[in-house]
Amino acid sequence: MMKNIYEMLQDVCSQNKDRIFFVRQNETYAELLKKVKQRAVLLAKKFGIKKGDTVAILSGNTPDFIRSYFAITSQGARVLMLDTGLSQTEHLNMMERTDCKLVLAQKNYFIEGGPKMYDIETPDDTDEKEFVAADAKREDIAMLSFTSGSTGNPKVVGLTHDNILSLGQGALFYKPVIHPGYTFYGFLPLYHIYGVVINIIAPLVLEGKLLLQPILNPREFMKDFKEFRPEVIPAVPRIWEAFYKKIIEAAKEKHVYTLMRVVVSLRGVLRAIGMGWLVNKVTKPVHELFGGNTKVLVSAGATLKPSIRKFFENLGFVVGDCYGLTETTGPANFNFAFRMPDGSMHYAGPLPGNEIEIHDPDKHGIGEIWVRGNLVMPGYVDNDEANVAAFEDGWFKTGDLGKLDKYGRLIVKGRKKQVIVLDSGKNVYPDELEDLYLQNEDILAAAVFEYVIKGKTVPFAVFQVKPGTTVAKVAMLLKASNLKIAPYKWVKHFAITEEELPQTSAKKIKHFVVREMLERGEFVQHSQAE
């Protein structure tokens, strides 16, 4: 039984020596292992890094990030994952709180006044034969990440070697749909747990390739899709929503939108009667948008609207819709419909060794999402108060609300703290409303939250709209959309902006910041006619 992350790396690399891992660099698994050992020798010999030390990584998406991640953990040291989008003051505070000894950073992120900085992109001239792996055990902390809590001091999540090994073992469950040699696209930030899951661990254990993209520019994405034709494309929901709107707009411009809707909704019947050619003809332009070879789309980091997942599934993609947190090493639950080797259909569930529960559900089946298993962290570091609040009978209380559908798929309703409780006592779930309104192509992003108008608690929405979209147009769209839901849920009070709404590094809308902007008068309030 493997006892640490380095043993996992060594095992996979020894079995796939000549297989390519880094696509753009044309670097094999054997070369990856060699460079990891060289970096580890540098850490031990030059900087005296030993088991239990903390070493930070502050870098964009480069192979050196991944090599350094494995090198640090091979020495039994703890990797402090730093968000490149934070301020230097925040970085210094995080380094101080974790007693950081060294920072491996790209030159443009160097900071004065903290631990020693070393250029992560410096080629190593050390001898890998001097490499000695530390005796790291499964229960040892391997990674440190700060939560993105909006209030108070962020908590420090400590993930163990066991958490990461369990993630790797659990990912093997998806071998029927993600095959050896598949290329994973890698533009997601590697410091985020989603990046660790889908662009470090999953490509490795599933014997895939990794195409890293350090530039967050859609033009670069499209160029890569065309040139490298990746099979697995992970992104955050905001990206999939943008692709959805682009596809719909293109179909309408070519006057084939109605045909596309009809054909994809009847694709099973059409294939059964020998008209699969029509399905292929209609869906081909969409597949070519991603390079023509993409099999699997993965979404995580925030809630993917069920309508968006269904849209891409109808177009013939396998869609892995993941729910999880840093505290659960990412994928606490996957909505991932695909056929198993025995012919049965898999729809959803947590990775093997884990379970999910909807705690204390209401009459609609909605309750708090609790998670238990080998992906759950042992606890927040040096924070007994937070741990007492977060755990109960071995279950981690996520603070998110959700329910399970008839297939066991998880439908996330939003943060427990963000539920809108009306004066009538009825609950309104912002995620549900945002999903509804985002189906209008003129609305690019939405933040729905509780607000008090004339002494009455109401759901209020701030919409990011296409340039030139008028208040009257949005009011009309709201009126039409509201007819699809119960009247007590209707959004009648709103504001619009053409500016991008504030987001986290995972592209989640910062609802509390949007609300503060509204309260400061940065948005003009409008009300729909009763």
C-alpha cells in the first residue's frame, strides 16, 4: 500500500516511462520524475528543507509548479498554495501564519520582507542520484490552503498525503470514460483545489497528458483546441455559460437554432431509426469549436446550472459536474452520466471511500450537504473552534444546501447563509433564480440576494448584461422568466451593469461584494411594474 504522494508519482512514472505527460514541452513521465528528483535535491541540499517544513508556491501554470509540488511533498514538507491574485500583504500574512521557510515563485511575484524567494523557473543542475525520499506517512500534512472566507481570518485547510492518495485512487473509477493517453487541458489555476484535482492528480493517475495554458485568454484557448484537440476540458461554470451563449448565438445567426433544439432533443430516436447522420451534422460545428476530439467536459469551482449540463450532454459530451470544497479535497460528489463496463448507467455519486448526506431535509428534500470519507481533511490547522463547528459524528458540514434527484445527482441550492427567507417564512434559493435568468442570452451574469425594500424582504438581482441592453428589455425578460416559477420567488427589483461582476479566483460571483456595491449606490435600482 502506498504511504505517500511521492510513491504514487514514482509508481505511475515507472509504468509510463516513455508516455508523454507535458504536451507543450513534449516531456515524458520519466523526464517528469527526473526533474522532480532534481528539484527535491535542490530543496534538501541548498535550502535544508526537511520533513514538516512549509514551502510556498507562488506561480502561474507552468510545468515547474507541478514539479515543485511533487518535489516538496517528496521531502515530507508541506506545500503552501498561494493564490496569485491576492495582494503581497495577504501573501506575507499567509506565509507568517504557516511558518513558511521558502517560496518558489516566478520572478514577477517576488516579495520583500518575507521568507527567501527562489525563482521557480530556474533549471536545476543537481544530480537526481542524490535524491532521498522522506519517510512521509499517509496521515502527514502535504498541502496547506487558505479558505476564501469573506469575513474574519481565513481558515487554513491541511490536506494529508492520505487525502491526495485517496483522490488518486478514487479518480480511477472514471477510467471507463477517461482513457489513458487523453489530453487534459490546463488553464485552471494550479493553486486552487480544482486545479490540483484535474490538472495535477487526475492526468497522472489516469495515465493522461497535460496541456498547460498559463494565459487566461479565450483566443489562446481556441487556438489550443484547434491545434492540440484535447479530449478532456475542465473549466468553471462561468466559462461553460459563456460557451453556451456563444453556441446559441451562432445557431440563431445561421437560422438553425430551432433545428438544433429539435434534433438534439430527439437524438436517441433519430439514431435508432438510422438518422444518426443528421444528429452528427447538427452537432459537428459545436464539437469543432473544441477541436473536434473532445469527449469529456468537467465543471467545478462553483455550481453548474442543471440546464447548462443538460445542454452539453444533449450535444453528445460526457459532462462531469463536480461539487466539492478544499476541505473535501475537491470532488465530494460528481454528477457524471456514463455507461459502466457492465453496461449499467452511472449517474452520480462521491468517489469511492466517501459518502454524502442531505442532513435534516425539508419537505422539498433540501437540507445541508454533509460529507464523510477519506477525502475529508482531518481538520483546520490550529483552529479547534472552527473544527468543533465544522464536524459532527465524523461528518463535515459544508454549509451548502442541496438535494438529490431520482438518479442521485446532487442539485446545489447555494450557501446556507445566502438563502433568502421571506417575511412569509418561505425560502428562496438564489442559485435557482440565477439559473433561470441566465437562460436569457442578454444576461451574462447574475447575483441574487436578500434585500429589504420599504420594510419588506425581497429577492434582489444585479445583472451583468450585454452592451446596449436596456432596463426595459431586462424588465421584459424578467417578466417572461418569472412565469416559469412560483410568484413568491419572483425578482421584481433589480439593477443592471455592463461591467463584470466581482468574482473569486474560481469565478464565483462575490454576492456580498455586489450587495455592498448596491448599498453604496454604485448600481441604480429599478422595479418591475406590479
